[in-house]
Amino acid sequence: MANLTNDTLFYCIQCDKSIKSNLARHQRIHTGEKKFQCSECDKSFVQKSDLVLHKRTHSGERPYKCSQCDKRFALKVAFVRHSRTHSEEKPIKPFQCLVCVKNFIRKFELVEHTKTHTGEKPFICSQCDKSFSQKYSLVMHQRTHSGEKPFMCSLCDKSFAQKSQLVNHHVTHSGDRPFQCSQCDKRFTRKFCLIVHKRKHSGEKPFMCIQCGKSFSQKSSFVTHQRTQQEFCTKKFNL
């Protein structure tokens, strides 16, 4: 029998991923098997570590303590996210886009970003022919067809298609609102929500309709407006 080292990779035939850890544990994401059951409620989990984290909702245990404000957290991800609100340090981003001057930590991120300016979309969905500038975007899109939601909350039964969605969901358990408005003291769970909120104070409306010149503070309102414009034009020219 071959010796397995920490660098041994296992190939999953269902999602084409190379797995460095336990392949059998990874495959439970596809099979839906949940062998670890909570003794206090009926919830069950794919991994034992998820069960351990879930049990903290019953015990109230919060082992991660902030050294600067004494807040405690049940999840490490919530603790790390909170800790960043105290730090002024910003990661070095040496790779700069020549078009929009946005900076990136890694060169490949810059290469992928550049495609958003060139309009290049080499990654095509085999099911609906939509194309994307980044492979990651294609992978995320394909989950809308497959229904795959590989990122599972360890504290409840909810699953998500994207890791960022899971991270944002974790805040609903911790109750932490680390992003505070400097003008009215309102607090938010996500930085994006704070940015949108600040536009109420500044009056900034960065999304402008090229058809009528109307501007909007939120992208969702802008998209809704564009649809009404398109419907109006369609009706007008169909008369």
C-alpha cells in the first residue's frame, strides 16, 4: 500500500476538484449524507467539526474573545472579521489596473479583472450559452443550474452557493455589526451596506441611465429603472 503524505491529492469525479484532505468527507457534500447528529435537537451535519460548532448554540459557549473590546464569538470567522474593525492595517496591493487604477494583491487577479474592461468573455456556460470574463463567475453561475450549495452553516441547516454568502450569513448568529456610520452612528453587518447607506448623507448617485439621464444611489434601483425603459421602448416601437 502506498504511503500517503500531507501533500497527497485525491480527485473528486463529481466536481473535478482535487482534495488534499479526506475525500470521503468531501463527497458527503454531493451525497447529502449527514452522519453527525446533535443529541439535543434533530439537526445533523456532514462533518463532526460542524456539529461541535452547532453545539455552541445550545451551550452558549463563545471561546473567541476580542482583546480590545472583550466581545466574544462562537465562530472563528466572526471573530476574525470583527478584529479587522480595530486594525488600520491594509494589505499591500502592488498590481494596478491601468484603466481604472484599482489595485490587487495577486497578478492573476489583475489579469482576470482586465477582462472586465476589454469585454472578453472566454468562459461559456454549456447549458444556457451565457459567457463570463472569469472562470470563477462561470462556476458560480453553473450552480444556478445544478442547485449545488456546498457552503453549509455549522450553526443551522442553511447552505449557500458562494462562500461570501456564508460569511455574511454567519453575522446573523453572532449579532455583530462591525461597520458604523460616522455621521449617524447606525451600524451594519456588511461593509457594502454601510457604503450604500452613506450615499443618503452625501447625496451621491453613481448609477446613471444613459437614456434619460436619471441617477440612482443603488444599483438595484438603476436596474429596475432600465427594465421599465426597455419595456417602454419595446411597446413604443411595436405600435
